[in-house]
Amino acid sequence: MIFSENRHPLFGIMLRGPPVPRSSEATRTRILDAAYGLFRRRGYTRVSMDEIAAATAVTKRTLYYHFRSKDELLAAVLETQHRLALAAFRTFGDSLGGSPEAIVDTLFRDLAAWADKPRWAGSGFTRLVVELADLPGHPARVIARRHKAMLEAHLAELLARANVASPRETAREIWLLSEGAISLMLVHRDRSYAAAAALAAKKLLRLNAAKRSSGAARPAGQ
């Protein structure tokens, strides 16, 4: 759930045990990996703690030793996926150069390639928020909101480096197009929505550039 596809919720009553020894970190990682796979494929509400324990080959007692509730486990999974996805996006951004149009082309080309992966299921973070729509204060939704905001902010940094006017506003508009493309590609199984979104984003860039040029050319006082 991102969860990032191929790498690019509710309240428990168990109490946390004593501090987890360092030697059990491998078990915690296995639990997170197994939970990620199950949540990614089937969603949060359709996966039980029993299934997560079985997939990890641990007892439920061990599972609750590491995570006192399914809620807490989901939050830990999302934090891990958030760090991975943000690092990947920053690496992607560091490799970008050239014009704003080149940034847009690369962004949506990679989006189409991501959507072409086997069993692609769209943005896991978005799917999660939809699944928890009636729980606005859920901690997993807080993580999802922070995740999306940080990716949008990083896109704004890339656009600012490319000398785009009003980079924060432009990043929000382009991000809106990307989220819409992801949703429609998931609905229709048609990757051409990424290309259509790229064209719309470049039209937006040209319009903003024209407004900027017009403002610069206008005589003072007019």
C-alpha cells in the first residue's frame, strides 16, 4: 500500500512486552515484509493477524511481542514504505536535468512503466486512505498524507531548480494530473492515460511560461 508496487487498519488491546532485543530485529523485518505483501495484495481489512503470523512463520505471541496491534503493524509498514519510496523519488529527481518539459516527460514515462508491472494495483497509500475513509484520524492516514505531501514538495524543488515560475503551485497541479492518471490507469488498465497527463502537464507549463513572459514584457504601471 505507495506501498511502492514492486518497489518504484483497527485497534488492538494487547500490551507491549519488554524491550525487543537486538537479535529479534530480523524477525521484525520478516513480519514487516510479510505484512507488506499481504496488505498490498488484499488490502488492510481482509488480512488477519493470524494470516500475518502464518506468513512469517511465527506464533501470534511473537507477532504481538513486536506489534501490539494490527493498527500499529500497519503504521510500521507504511513508515518503511514511505522511506523507501521517498528515497527512490529523490534518487529519480537527482538524475533529472534539462527543461521542465523533460522533467514531465520522464515523470510520466516512468509512471507508465510502473503501471505495466505484473499485478500492478496503483498507489497503495491512496488505496489505504480510501479503505480507511471513515477514520480520518487513523495514524496510517496521517502517514499517507505526510508521504504524499513530501513527494509533492520534492517535485516542487525539482521545478524550482528548472526555473519554473510558482513551482509549488505548478507541482501541485502536475501532482494532481499524476494521481488522476494512476487512478484511471487502474480503472481502465490503459497506460495511455500517463501520456495524456504528460501532454496536459506540458500545456500547463507553456501557459505558465506565457503568463510569466507577458508579465515581464508589460510596461511598468500597466
